[in-house]
Amino acid sequence: MRPISLLSVWSDESVKVADVLEALDALRRPEPMPPTRTSVLTLVIVAKRRAEAARAQAAVHELGGRHPARVLTLLLDDSAGAGHLAAELRLLGGEADGRDVWFEEIELRVRGPVVQHLDSLIEPFTLPDLPVVCWFVTALPHVGDPLLAAADVLVVDARHFGDVACFATLAELSRRRPVVDLSWVRLTPWRALLAGLFEGPDFRPFVGCVERVEIWGRTGPRHLLGGWLADRLDLPSAAIGLSPAPHVGLRLHTRSPAGDRATFEVIRGDGRLVAARAAIADGPASEAVLQLPEATPAWGLIEALSHLERDAVYEPALRRAVEL
Amino acid sequence: MSVLPPNPLLEGLEGERRAPPCTLVVFGASGDLTARKLLPALERLARRRLLPTAFSVVGVARTEWTDEEFQARASEVVKDALAQPQWTSLTRGFRYVAGEYGDPATFERLGAVLDDLDRQRGTGGNRVFYLATVPEVFASVAEALGAHGLARPGPGAFVRVVIEKPFGRDLTSADALDTCLHRVFAENQLYRIDHYLGKETVQNVLALRFANAIFEPIWNRRYVDQVQITVAEAAGVGHRGGFYESAGAMRDIVQNHVMQVLSLTAMEPPATVDAKGIRDEKVKVLRAVKVFSPDEVAANVVRGQYERGWVEGEEVRGYREEAAVAADSRTETFVAAQLSIDNWRWAGVPFYLRTGKRLPKRVTEVAMEFHSVPHLPFPPGQARGLGPNAMVLRIQPDEGITLRFGAKVPGQALQVRTVSMDFSYGAAFVEESPEAYERLLLDAMAGDPTLFIRTDEVDQAWRICDPILDAWAAQDAPLPSYPAGSWGPAAADRLLERNGQAWRSP
């Protein structure tokens, strides 16, 4: 098993797009490639700081050969000054699951007016007939950003933006393009565990009888969970209490029409263990424990890149999150 | 019966199906299949969050274990230390019933444990009985479940039973088993498992054929010259010599795995990709497979038995030297056949089947070779390297699709040569493929019988295989040997040579 490694590299501090395309073609030619390349998307990473771009690239590397994509990193310098384009091309290859794989990384450092016209920059690099996924790692784009027109799907991370105001922007963006929010994706275990607690004839009757919800966690995730529960269970905002905490957790207090009380909770315990428990007062109880995957940069990205379509649950959850 | 309100929190999470609350009862819980396949499959389902919160496993077997010993055994299957806490938490709820399958007390204790789990964990009276036992006890376990009121679901609940192949030794015994099972269970409660159908790439045959417009027009006698289905194993019979002696390649592989792959490859497009739609079409195409007379068996079917040889760089013993195999065994370890499907789509197209143990490599594939072009406009010298077009569906290992076609060799001259375009299933998707048992266990719990075998499919497969087995038994047909590590006896090659064709090298 050969790990994914750098096969060739090319760089130039001042180039035109045509030069980069020509270099890209030349870079591939001398390498002994597998008969065909299988790619499933063009991934555009949009960042303002090198460290953020590097983290995103590391996540893509971690996907390795399992998710072949052309990766284009746009490192933006929006300071004033003359337009400038620098490029670095990297050809990576190795073995994944016993097969030869290879993929290109294109890094463009961009300055000047072209920062406002990134759509024109990425079009020449996109693979034909495949979705273009734009991952905004530093800041959300404004709704009029021309880059949105070139993107089929936007990837963001609500936790990273760290303020409640981002939900209004995200809600607006999600009307323009499908948005895949890594925070939302990472919350899937919590949502699945909570939903699972209401399965079965003993617990299901309580799903429509939620009186009060406690949610704790960081700004972003706790709001998304709150918006989700408010929307799905048709709860007033006042029934949802949010409080800050390093890890996400939630507890639902319910009372059936017959007066039976039950609590449903999903709580992160030691390490990366999440425990879910449903308990009916004087009745059955069920519980499940889930080990979260390692918190690597790729966590969530794999799931996100597998579902590049509108999320009919996320979008209304966002709208309710704005109210919390 | 009160109707449960919908669970709005599941919305958006249903892309991956989850099992409803239930208890999985495994008969043969101390056995090999449970340890090697079922428990690891459950662990993976748990890791993927596809098991319900209200869930338990009850193991039943003769071995005198306690709940704790069964739980410890279940814990051992997890190699990944990271997943251990989650799995340990789940296995803590596992229960065990020790007892003989013929003893009514075993089933009384089982009934009490199941009731107890329903009360404590909210499993709702839903049960899946998995018969991971030797087939000889299928009937008695089913009868005992019926006699103790465990086969009938309560209001709003379900009871299903999963049984492993072999489904009989022939049509008569398969029918007898079915009659026995049907005395206790309705057909829609029965889930006959052939793990081949749980393989992603077997299901991909359906996706390739029925989700793409470009293949359907050429998927017929007008374009297809021949079809070759290969299910090859490098392994020998290992510790299964005793079982294999009474089964042979025909019963072990052809009657089930090969017939399933054949039917998925050759069936007509179903109106719907659901259990009824797919299984109806599979039965229809199996019904169109020509049944051989004894003379036709001699002309169209070759069997063989491996002798000492070299496989994957190691010298291996011959079949008759294997443990629990008779020194004068007449059991076939290899079968090759030319079948025909008598319908409009496939009339005249030979379907070559080949399966065996101790072949050069482990590979399963379906290869369709197409007719040559009606007129080749290149001088013979310029097309020397050109073979017929072919499409190969590689089922295992290295799952994917290869398309073989002619292309110009770079250079000044117009030379044409065959090239292969390769699609690797693993390289195109980021999702991890579920193991066959993982998929099928979830299907059984979720109540989706699409990938399980219906009783009429079993009957049709035996209708094709029985005359071959009968002819071999009656005629004492030749049983040529082949060296381990070869592609079978020379007679298998002659099956195709008489038609001017040859086996592929997978």
C-alpha cells in the first residue's frame, strides 16, 4: 500500500490562467497513470488565510484516493493593489484500497479586482459535467457574490462563523444554492440518536408532547439543534432554552395526554462517547451509546460530499434558528 | 390497535434506513456463522447508527453459556478499540438461552426472555428469528416456534424468520422444507438469505442495467454474442470437507449464487425496483432457462475435481486428501455449463457458467462479449490486436466495470488495438460499502425482502439443477480431475471451442 504522496509540483508567482492550464496538462503527462481517472466533483476551497486553506486541504488529503476530485484552492488577498495571480500545482498519487489513484491540486493566490470575479477564474478549471462544490472556510459569501453562480453547492461550517447573525445569511444563501453545513452534518449523530429514542410503541406517543427543551453547546450547533426541534416539533421559541457549553447536549421533557412523564436526552460524556436515554417514569427505559469518530478535519466532510443536494430539514431549521 | 403518531424527527435521516425496535433471536448463537458474520455485521450496523435504540439480541444454542458469556463472546468480535464502548454498551443488553432445539423448555424460556425484553427495553413484540444452524433443524425450530406461540406477531408487531442456504438438496426436499415452514409462517415472514445478493456489486448489476439508457438497447441477442459467468475460488474446502462431500459445487454455488447472478443479468426490466417487481422478473427468466435431458447434460455440462497443485504460490493438497473427504470421493468441486435462455431477448445466446474451488484466483464476474462489427474496414494487418467488444461486471474482488473496445494505436500508421476502460466502484464513491450480511440483516429487520429469495425462485433453480444432478448420479458421468491452480478440466474448454469461443482470463 503506497500512501498518497506528492508526485510533481509546479509553481509560478505571476501567471495567467492559460499558463496554469498548460502547466497542468504538462504535469500529468510524464506520470504513469491508471487507464482512466474517476472524478466525482470539482472542489473549490475559498480561504483568506493560508492556515485555513491548509486545514481544508489536509481534510481533502485525508479523504485520500477514496473521493477523487479536482481540488482548486483560492487564497484571496483583498487588499488594494494591482491584480495579481500566482499558482502552484501539485499532482498527488498513491494507492487506495489496492488501486492506483491520482488527483491534482491547484492553488491560486489571487489579489486585486479579480477577487470580485472569482467565477471567471474557476470556470476554466472545472471538470465537465461534474458538480462544482465551493467550500467557504473563512467567511460566508454575500448573497450577490458572482461565485455563487458558478457553484452548484456551497459548503460552510456554522460553528466556525461563531455568531447568530450568520444564520440569517445562511438562510438567504440556501435559497440561492443548496448549502451543506458541516456543523449540521456533525450533528447527525445527535439527531439520529434523539429520533431513535422515540421509536417503538412505548416511546413514540411522547413525540408530540414535548413541553420543554434544554440544549447546550457552542454558538452555531446549539442554535441549529434548537431550530431543528422548533421546526420539526412545532414548538414555540420560548419552549427552547439554550445555554453555552463546550459540547452539545440536549434534554426533552415530555408529558403525555394521560399525564405520564418521560425524558429523552442525548449527552456527550467522557471523550467522544455520546449517550442517549429515554425513560418513562415508572415504565420502560432504553439507552444507546455512540462512539463519535476521531475529530479529524475530514470528519463531516465525507458525509457532506456524499449528499450534495438541498436539505429540506436543514433549511427550515435555519429559519427557526434565527428566531432563537 | 392504536396507530402510532409519525416521528417528525426522523425526517431527513431516512436516507439510510434504520431498523425499527426489535429483538433479533439467533439460533446457533455459539456457532461459526454467528461469530464470523452476524455479530460483526451487527457491530457495523451499530457503528453506523442503523440499529434501533430499543434493540436486543437473544442467542439460543446448545452450548451452556450464561448471558455474560454470550455478551463476552459478542464483545470479542470488535477489533476496533475505538468502537468498543459503543458495542459493549449494546452487548450488555444481549441475552442467552441455552437448550436443545427439540426441548420445549428451551422455547418456553425463550418466550419469557422475549416478553421480559419487551417490557424492559420497549422492543414492542417485534422479533426476527435467525436460523444460523445446520439445515437439519430448520423444520423442528420452526415447528417449536409455532407451538409456543412465537411465530405469530402481536397487534402492530412483526415476526420474521431468516434461514440460510441450502434450501433443500433438490426440488423435492426444498418443497418439503417449504411445506414445513409454511405450516408455521406465512411466505411474507420468510427471508431466505443468499449472501451474494447482499453484495453491493451484485446490486449494482440492477443499477447498471436499469438506471442507464445506453446499455438496454444492446442487452440482447442482437448484440450479445455470449455471456460468461465466473464464480471462482482459490480456496479449497478447508474445514468444510464433510459438508462439501454431500453438497458439491452444483448445490453449494450453482443452485444459488450462480443462478442469482444469472437471473439479475438476464431478467427483463422490472416495472418497479421493489421485492415483487424484481423477484417476479427473476423467476420469469429462470423459468425460461432450458432444462436438460440426460444426453444434453452430457453434452453441455462438465464437472471436475481438483487434485494436488499450486495456488497463489503454495502447494495445496488435492480434494480427496482434504479432511473429512472420502479417498474415492465422486463429489464435484468444479462445474462448467452452457445454458440457454429460451426467450425473445436471449434465444441463441450461450450463457457459459463456470465455478470451482482451487482455481487460480478468487474472482466473480459477468462478462458479455458482443458480436464483431459486420464489416471490418481495416486491412487484417492493421487490426491484428483487435478483439470483440466486451463489458465485464466485476463482482469481487476489485469491484467495477470494464468496457473493452478498439482504439487507434498512437503513431503514423492506422493500427487498431483493443483497450480497456476501467471503472472502479471503490474509487468513485466516498461511502463505505456495507458488508453483505450487514445489508441483509438490516433488510430483514426493516422488512424489505427484495434481496431475499422467494420460494418460487428456489423451485426454479432446482428445476434447472436437478436434472443435471440426476444425470450425473444415474450415468456415473465422468469426473475429470484438474490440477489445483488451473481453470478446470480440459473438457470445460471444449464446451466453448466447439462454438468457436474461449473462456476469458478473468
